[in-house]
Amino acid sequence: MPVAVDTRTRAVESMRLGDHAFAHYADDGVRWETLAAFTQLGLAHGDRVVVLADPAVPDTQVLERLAAWSPAAEEAEFRGQLQITSMHALIRPHRRFTAQHQIDRLWEETERARHEGYTGLRSFVDMAWVQDWGMDIEAVMYRETHADALFADRSYAEVCAYDRRRFEPDVLEAMRVGHPVALLERPGDLAAHHSINGLHLIGDADAATAAQFQAAVHDALAAAATADRLLLDLTRLCFLSMTCARTLISLVADAQECRRVDVRCSPFHARLLRRTGAEALGNLALPPPGGNTR
């Protein structure tokens, strides 16, 4: 069953301290990709990273998987910046899970990480532990939707990863909606969200996703022809290739019936679009040079 894309959808590469995200997978190979990207970014940013993987996977195998993506993982694990643990170990000395026990321990670990010189704490939790413990899903839902205090000072970030083969669709949707952020399934994916305001693109627009990018922009321009105006939101793109930038310019140039296309994007992507001919188009509006995303 596809996972919905909406205003909360983002790429894992955009995760920052203070974010609480839902992640999902349905393949034993794919499940390592988001974890590896999240871990690598956390290590690079000077965060401590805590990984609670599927309880069925030995810690040594988790480290091997992470090291395959980032050679820095083994050294980080050796010096304590990367910790591979379990829910049992996390909530110790408590033997029974409660939302408050877990939140208190994560708060303590965040404070300890900062005291030891790290920017903050990131945790990645594979929710396979829920079934391993025979947990009541309602108790888990309560925790997921009542942990705001952990993230308030932007010292802590968390990804909760759900195997779509283990959880019912209604549970997955409730968990997705219950998180402020919902991640794309894989790093490098591209997703499109159509709203009443226009088209919102999320992830990577590159050679692998160029056809999808072109189709999404083309369809949005066609739909906006009768409205005369389109918002094109690129603020959640992590990567925009030169080829995709040129495609966007070409599509807007051919869509003169759409009198105004307002682009929201990063200053970097605005400069890229200018270099590919944006300023020659009377119907395309970019953020001002040197200005913030709008």
C-alpha cells in the first residue's frame, strides 16, 4: 500500500535536530538506506547517534551495514559517537516500557551527549521492537504523539521506522499523521504533492528521477492554465540537477497560457535556475537574489 505524500513529507537528508520523523520500508535491503543516511549526516554534524535496530539483527551486522555506507561508522562506534543498542538497554533499570520511562531516558541521553561535547542526540528506532515485546499498539501511538517536549529545544532528533509488512495500513497511516515529519522511503527518491496552492516537489531531481520530475511539472502547468497562476515549491528538494533545471525552464517557456509561475526555492537553486535562463521568462518569478526562500 502506498504511503501518502503531503505537507509533512521530507527527505531524510533534510533531517535536523528538533525533528521527529516517521519512516517506512517494505524490503530488508532498502531498510538500511534511510538509517545509513541519517547516521552519516548525524556523525558529520557532530551529533551523537543512537541506533535501535530490529532486535532480530545482531549489533555486529548493524555496524557492518552502516560501515558499508560510511567508513567513519566503525571509528565513531569505537569512540562512542555512534551507539548501537536496544530498547531493553535504553530504558534500564526499568523492565517495563512506558512512554514516560523512554522519554526520561532519552532526555538524560541528550543531556549527556551535550555535556560530552556533541551538538545533540539523534536516535533511529526500528519499530520492530514493538512486536518483539508484544506491545499494545495504542501505548506506542500515545508515546509517538506525546513526546513534543523532547524536541522543544532542538537538541534531539528521532526517526521511527515502520516495516509495512508488520503493521496494518490503518496503524501506519495513524503513525504517519502522528509525526510532524514523514520521510520518503529512500534517499534519492522524488515525490510530488499537489495542493490547492500548486506543486510541491520533495527529494532529488536528478538523472534517476528526471522523467518523474518532468511529468509532475508538465501536469501542474497544464492544470494551472485556466487559473493563470501556479506556485512551484522546490523548498523541499535536496538536489536539483542542471538537466532538471533546464527542463523546468523549457516547460515554463512553453506554458505561456500560465501567466505567472511563482517559484519558492533555496538561494542556491534560484541561482541555478537563473543560469539556465529563468530571467528571460516573463511568466517566471524567482526569489530575489540574495533573499531568503519565500
